[in-house]
Amino acid sequence: MAFSLHAATVPSFMQMLAAQRALLDKAEAYCTEKHLAPESVIQARLAEDMLPFAYQVKSSVVHSAGALDGVRKGVFSPDTSPPPAGFPALKALVEEGLSRLERTAPAEVDAFVGQDMQFAFGEHRIAFTAEDFLLSFSQPNFYFHATTAYDILRWQGVPIGKRDFLGQLRLRR
């Protein structure tokens, strides 16, 4: 089988973002059931020097749909805007990311192979090929933030497990 950059990235991004959408629903229901202020979960952090749950969800979208947008432009810069403040806004962000990924044609992503790509943050620049950027930078960041969001929910007591993290597996048909 020939290498497909699309197959190596987009379906997994979509699987995990859909799982995050379901995790957001469970977290919101948990807050309602336990009479917790949503902000107590949305602003929760695993450690003082880590960013909160809302940032982790936002960064999952940034390092998936946003990473593909960056490859299209040839440069990716981190989104430094504040994350959404509530469950409805976080869900809308994830839905928007999923929609952007769904509209991404496999041929477009596969055509990125070999293109020059740059990570830019302030004066800091890192040169990549598009595939190396997606596979060695954005994809690991994506999984880091998706895992951290899941871990925060577990730490906060939301009743979720590994199946919730994995979401809908792509099974043989």
C-alpha cells in the first residue's frame, strides 16, 4: 500500500475530535448531575503549570484542522487567543473543527507531501516538509492535548473510560 498522508492523519483527527465531542457532553451532564459550576471542570488543570481543560480541547482542534490550514498556507503559528469559556462554545469549536476536516479531500492532503512548511512563533522558526510537520509535530501535539483533556475529566471525577477516549473505531467493513 502506498503512503497516504490523509489516511495517516485526518481519519484519526476526526475519530478523536468526535470522541472529545462526546466527552464534552458527559462532562456537562456530570456538572449538572453533581450541581457543579461548569467552570470548575472547564478551568481545571492537572498541575499548576499546565493549561486548563478548555485550552486542551481548543488545542486539539488547533493541531488537527488548524494544522491542515497551516499546511495550506505553508506556515503554522499557534493560536494564542483565549479558549472558549463554556461547554456550548467548546462543543461548537469541536464541531467546527470536525466540519473542516470532513470537507478536506484526501487528494488535497496527499498532495501536501514534499511541500515546504514552517512553524512560526514570534521570531522562532522551524522548517519542515508538510508530512514531517503533520506527523512529527502536530499529530503528537494533538494526542497530547486530547489525552490531557481526557485526564482532566477523569481527575475531576467524570465517569469515563478508555472507550470514551477512543471514540468510534474504524472497523473493517
